[in-house]
Amino acid sequence: MEDKNQSEVLTIKDPTKIIKSNEPTNVAPLKLKVYKKRWLMLIIYMIYSGVNTSQWIEYSIITNVVTRYYGVSSMMVDWTSMLYMALYATFIFPASYVTDKCGLRWTTIIGASINCLGAWIKTFSIQSDRFYIVFIGQSIVALAQTMVLPLPGRLAAQWFPPTQLSTATSLGIFGTQLGIALGFLLGPIIVKNHNNLDDIGKDLTRLCWMIAIVSTIVLALVLTLFQNGPKLPPSETRALQKLNRTEKREEFIGPIKRLCRNKNYIMLCNSYGLNVGVLNAVSTLLNQIFLTHFENGEEDAGRIGLAIILTGMAGSVSFGIILDKTHKFKQTAMTVYFLTFCGQILFTVFTCMGIKWMVYVSAIFLGYFMSGYLAMGFDLCTEFTYPESENIPAGLLNITSSIYGIILIISLGLLMNTYGDIPVHIGLCLALLLGFILTAITKDEQRRQDARKKAQYEGIARIEKNVDDVPEMTQLTYSIT
């Protein structure tokens, strides 16, 4: 005889219906479990993404040194940064297809392998006539980025419970920003602007070998420890998402068509693209902008870039926690975007006035909000596009930021060479103003939160309706191991 004191388990037969397990059904009970090893997966991803993104700004932050050593123009050095954006926009769809078909583990293994290969190729570029090898290695590393940037939201959804989704996503972005910060810091410290070109070559050798060795260690970590996903989903929304995909078995192109019809998502792509495009432009042109007003300021430029990214890391985590606690996505996004615009104005004023310590202060303020917005963009993306697979919307989101970044870097770089840095600052401020306006007119929509509430409320309503026939409250099986 069945034990009347045993708690029942809710099952899901359809994404819109929740059925009690004591009713006739062939569907297995829905069980949710949160695994402690989720933090290990997140840490490995953070290290992996950090090693890749540290190479993005590797050459641009020491533009004046690289142009001397290799005898190339500043625009050619800018392209070592823009390669990341151009190749991302070109190959993100094939990379997203690979992610959907192969899963997180194999996507990460492929990306870490490509990143390692590109890093080792660059160790052969240390001759003044081998800038083309720099380009080859940088292109391969940039290709690996297509299997890095779209993953934070997907990793968070596959491993983390609803109360930690935004925090986990922001920590994933934290790893990316940490890598960029190290790129800003280590480049100017290791590679000095020596009078003797051979000494510059020795510094570049140390930098390239260090990155190659670390990339190899990261590949070993991914191969031995990184897993695809947990056996049981960590949240109701993840379970519904998996069931929805299992039933539909859609082709890759279906979600893209729906995303193109999602007005909120299109608005987000443009506002997010403008924000990140400005961040990319500031990072790429920072050496040139700073040296216009401060002579021999290579290391200061690197430290300012470091300040922008480090405070952005703090911003990402704090905004992730705020979103997890409040779920006020649009209000938070508008506030952060407006303060980013204000920070860019302050950075412009103090740079042009030549007040170095105030440039540092304004960079800290700017970075906290501008870089901090990165993780928030992924959270908004997931809310606007649920129940689509996280990597496709995130991939498209980063395509727009790559396109805006290339446009801004090329156009503002030309203005910089022709008219100085004043038009560059004006262009950056106008781009952020436009992004803020787009954010303000975007509708406040929370599809993922609504789906989670619907699943919970329908379950409770079903329970209350049958409460006279059930000895104890029916509940979802949910455990932490």
C-alpha cells in the first residue's frame, strides 16, 4: 500500500502545463538538483575566457612601441584588436551551431585548443619583419573567441538555480574582463619603449611565451575537469526549456528568424552594441589618445585601461547581485547606461584639460558602469528571448557590438590622425547618448521570470484545487549536492 506521508513530485508533460505525479501519465517526474561543482565549472570558464581576451588588447595598448619595432602604421596595430570583432561577426553562426550540436564541453575544448595554437604561433613572430605572423596568430586566437563570449548565459542556465543566474552570468563576464585587465597591465609593464629594438624584441618574446604557456595549462584544465552539464536541471525554467527543445526539434535557422522579429531584442542589440563598441574603441585607441596629452605615458595608459576594466568587474558582479535580488531589469539598465554617458563626458573633459589624476578618477567611474553593463546585457538578452537557446541570442548580441566596434575604431581612428582627439571624444559621447535613448524606449519584458512564476503558480493552483485529496503539500523535488 502506498505511503500516504510520502511527498508527491510535480511532473511536466507540456511546457505550459504541470501535472501531479499521482495522475495517469507516462512522463517521469521533474527533478531539480543544484550541484556544488557548478562553481568549479564557472571558475574554469573564467580562466579560459580570461586567457583568450587578454590577447585582444595585447598589441594595441603598446601601439607606439609596436609601430617602432615592426615598422607598421597605427591602423595596422588597431587591426590586431579589430580582428577579434571582425572574425567574431563572421564566424559566430558556425560557432553557435557547433555549440548547439556538441554542447558546452566540446565547444570549450575546441575553443581552448584554437586559443592555445594561436598563442604558440605568436611566439614565432619576434622579428621586425614578421608582423604577418602576429596577424596569423592573432587571427587564430580571435577565432577562438567565437567559442568564448556567448557562453556565460548558457553555462549559468545549465548549472545554476534561479536565485544565482544573474550572479553566475556576471561572474562569467568577470573572467573576460579580468583577462582584458591583465592585457592592459602586463603589456606596458613587460614591453618597454627601449631605444634599442633588440631589447623590445626580448620583451615581446617574454610576453608571447608567457601567454602560450598559460594557454597550454588552461587547455589541460578544460580537458580534464570541464563537464558539459548536470544530469538534472537546476531550475524550472531550464527544465521547461529542455522539454520545449526536445518536442520541437527545430533547425538552427528557426530561432534566428524569431529573434529577428523580436523588437525588444533588436533594440537591445543596438543599445548594447553601442555601449560595448564604445568600450572597444576606448580600449583600442587609449594609447594614442593618452599620449596626445601626456608625453611618455605608455604605462599610465595601461593603468587607466586596467582601472576601467577592474572597476567594471566590480560593477558586473554588483549589478548581477542587484538583478538577482530585485529583478528590476529596465530600471537598472537605464540607470547604468546614463551614468556611463556621464562618465564618458567626465573622462573627455579631464583628458583634454590634461589633469592626470582626474583622468584616473573619471576612468574608474566610467569603467564601473560601462564595463559593468556587459553582464547586464546578457541577462537582458536572456529575459527578452527565453525560451531560446542562450548561445544564439548572445552570439547575435556580440555581433552587433563587434560591428559597432569596428565602425567606431576605423572612423574615430581616421579622425584621430587627421583632426586630433577632440572629434574622437565627441563621437564616443554621441554614441552613448544614442544607446541610452534606445534603452529608455525599450519595453520592460521578463520572459524567463514570467515562465518561472507561471510554473510555480500553476503547480500551487493545482495543489490547492486537490488539497482535500492529498495528505501533504505536493512539491517539486529539489536538492543540493
